[in-house]
Amino acid sequence: MMEWFTGLPVVVQALLAGMMTWGLTALGAALVFVFTTIEKRVMNMMLGFAAGVMIAASFWSLLAPAIEFTENDGGIAWLPAAIGFLAGGFFVRLLDFVTPHLHLSAPLETAEGPSTGLKKTTLLFLAITLHNIPEGLAIGVAFGAAALNMDGATVAGALTLALGIGIQNMPEGAALSIPLRGEGMSRRRAFNYGQLSAIVEPIAAMVGAAAVFFIQPLLPYALAFAAGAMIFVVVEELIPESQAENGSDLATLGLMVGFTVMMILDVALG
């Protein structure tokens, strides 16, 4: 199975991995066909878990290989990682600034970005979609790094990263579709909004893989860029949302479990 997969062009590998994360998002969104609401404490724990997975993935699968590669290449080990990490965070902030969106559980009047007449459901969809872009880029960059035989980067590691992102996408899909159902949207439409929020991931994965494959000197910067973008999303959205109202202890424990699961996956399988 792995030999068949590794024989594919790197962009196709990234596409398939991105489609897997999209499918797992759809699986989470499909919970809307079973539940109309989910207890806030449970949702907080799920979002905390997602945050933990993304934090662990950012270090183990992205920052650490970027530092190792630069060090082995004779460069200043921390420099590309630092520059790329900050650039990734500023990139997502720029996307937030230019794209109208609304965070989960937030009232309509707190929508961020340019003022618009878009409906609340559309703004929620844009928020989740916007923050799925860094995840897709991270997957693509990881496959590009493996294709270039970068120190510490393997196809198995890239697949592990995609699996971890897919696992944390499941609660995100549910976190969008179930509240939309609770506001009166039909189950089918709520599901479609939930699963379509991740459609950007296969696209971004292909872009990330192609970019680093053709611009090899930027590889450590690209890995750190993806990590910075993911951490920005975690701190700006997932952690605050998971700590909202009650159940903050469960959310924190969920974060620790998510971090541990991703760490184990990366070390054991990567």
C-alpha cells in the first residue's frame, strides 16, 4: 500500500491526503443527522482536543523538521523557523482582516473583517473555511518535504500529519453543522455547510506541495510558515471557543489528550 502511494506524484499524494481530511470533516458534520444539539461541555472538550492536535502537529511535524534541516545544512538553525513561523501568523491575520467571518457562538454584531450584509450562516462557514487553509498548506508542505528527502521528513510522517489534522477536523465539522441545525437549518443543509468548510484543504495541500517542490530553498521557511498559521488559528479561535462558558477544565484536558495523541502518532508512525 505504501509503495503504491509513494510512487504517486507528490501533488497527487497531497491531494489524496487533503481529501482524507475533507472526508473526516464530513464524518464529523454528519453527526447533525443524529444530534440536534451537543452539550456545551462536550463541544468544549472536542475543540480542546482539536487544539491539542494542531499544537503537537505544528511542532513535531513542521517546526522540528525545519530546524533539523537548517542545522544539518549548516545554517542558523532557528532563523528560518522563526521567520517562517511569524510570517504564517501574520498571513492568517491578514486573511482575517480582509475576509468577513464570524466565530462560533459569537453574536452577529461581532463579525470580523470588512462590514457586509452576509447572513450569519455564511459568516460562520467563512470562518471555518478560512482557518482550514493553513491545515491544507501544512499537509502539502509536509509531502513536499518528504519528496525532497528533507532530514526528518518522510511520507509516513506526512500521512500521520494528515491523519492528525483529519481527526481534529471531525469536531470542527460537528461544531459548525450542529449549531446551524439548532438555528433551524435543515439537517442536509447544515451537513453541507459543515463538510464544505474543508473543501479548501485538498486545494491548499496541492498548492503547498507544488510550491515547496519547485522552490526548494524555501522549504524550512514553508514548514515553519504552516506551523505559525496553525498556531494562530489555535490561539485565536479554538482555545477561546473551547474555554467559553462552562467546561473549561474538560477543554484543557481535551487539549492535553489531543496533544498526546498527535505526539504518539508522529513519533510512532512518522
